[in-house]
Amino acid sequence: MKKAVILFNLGGPDKLENVEPFLFNLFNDPAILNLPNFLRYPLAKFIANRRAPTAKKIYEELGGSSPILRLTKEQSSALELKLNKEDNLSEYRCFVVMRCWHPRAENVIKDVINYDPEEIILIPLYPQYSAATSGSSFKEWNDTCKKNNFKVRTSTICCYPTDKNFVEAHKDEILKKISNVTNFKLIFSAHGLPEKNIKKGDPYQWQVERSVDEIVKSLNIKNLDWILSYQSRVGPLKWIGPSTEDIIVKNSKLGKHIIIVPIAFVSEHSETLVELDIEYKELADKNGCKNYSRVPALGVNDKYIKAMSDLIINKQDYNYNGELFPPKIQCPNQFKKCPCLNYE
């Protein structure tokens, strides 16, 4: 049985002149700016133009482009190899779809149609679900399928915040980093979200908290000094907190060895390689921090690849109802944005 696996990620500009159009695609997404098109389009143009100079400096630090496509392709290749090794009854091919830069759904779907699969499995490289990330990607893919009149049995794995292999992957990477380190503060840092999104029912923060709880539990370190914080705050809206910047400043002044764990990023990109590694390190140094280090994003960590492989192969272990296979973690009812709550 031929199966196509669609891996979703955000994407990033492949050269400096594409920074502004990338930003436009990001802010023109209704899941990011929830406005009518005639208002959203010019506002997205304005924001992209305004932020482009700063963003270009960030990507200059990365050599003029984002590494996220290359790294996501590495994850895709590793996952495809794992799937075909573990499931002898099916043939798998993995496809990468980016939300805000190439390859976009409208281009990838042509390759998927040519592959002619009997089943499609959608899985995000966002372990924790948010309408602004996974939800937006799912919608674009489904809209593209309708536009192309492409009808194939489709399954969606919406999130996996407490998957045992995902948790173990983080545990292994953290243990490598903290070996022989004393007097440290473990700071789990996730991308922030406006507080209003959470109040509207987005489960992202709740799921991030569950991820961290499970990882801390798996570490089983007595009196572990840790905290969860949120980075990348922009604009005038109130964002969920505490902010990673504030936590770094506070613990730098206490003389702690700061160790950052990117809990919501599984691929290295500007938020890890520049924001965490350069900008926040400079912030820590200015406030007296003598030791600052970061746990790498999971990338092609064997247990992370196994997490996705098992989720895809063992879908029958989930509460199946129609097209969606909810994760084993069930979001509380107040998080009405979670796709799992649409199924009994």
C-alpha cells in the first residue's frame, strides 16, 4: 500500500532578497492576522516592509539564508527510511511542505499526485498544536487538495506533546548537556503566542506545559532547578509568559549556569541559532552570566524520528473516528481550537 507522509514546517527565506516576501506570507496568513483580506493584505505588506531590515540582519548571521529547509529534508529522509524499514506492508514516501516559503503546498501536491498514494498522513514538525502553526498548515493543504480535486483517504496526526519517544529524545539531549555541570538553571524556551489566542481556545500553552512536565519527570533529578518561558515576543499585544529574556536576566545575576532547551522547535532556525545562541547569550553576558549553553533542537535524533514513525505506523492504536487520529493526550474542553475535541 502506497502512503504519502506530508511533513509540515514554517519555512524560511533562501536568500536575503526573499526575507520580505517570506515575512509577507507569514503575516498575510489569517491564522496570524485574523482580519478581512482587504485589511490584512496591506497590513501584512506594511509589517513585512517594516520588519525586513531587522530580519535581514538576523539571516545575515546565518550566512544569508535559513537552514530550515535543508534540515527538514534531513528529517524527512530519516523518517522515510525508518518507516520503510519498520513497516513491510506499506511503501512510504515523505514530502516536505512549508507554510511561508518554498516548497509550498500548491507545488508539492503535484508531486504527491504523481506518486499516486492510497493514503496520505499529515504530521506537523510542531509537537504542540496551535491554530497559528499546525492548524494553518492543515487548512492550506486541505484547501489545496480541494482546489486540485485531489481526493485520497487522509489521516491527520495533530500533535504529540507527551509522546514517550519525543520525551525520551529531549531527555537524552538534556542529559548530554548537563553532564558534569553544577549550579545550573534549565530554561525550557518555547515560541510565544499572544495571550488572546489562548483565551480563544488555542491549546498550545497547555500542551507545551505538558511536554515540559513529562520531560522533567523523565529526567528524575532531585531538586532540579528549571522553568518554562516564552521567547520571540513582538508587537503591543500581551503575550504569554514569563519571557525568556526576563528569566535569563534574573538567573544571570544569580550566577547560574544557564542551559536553554528549545522545547517547541525540532529544527534549527533563526529563533534558535540567532535569538537563543547569539542575542540571548549577549543578554546573559551583560547581566553577569559566566556560563551559557543550549541543548540542540532534536533534528534527526533517533528517538524523535522513531516518535514520528511510530505515530504514523501505529495509528490504529489511537481513537479513530473518520479522518483524524487524536494523540493520546486529550486537551481539556476549554481548548476548542484543538482538532481532537471535534471527535468523540
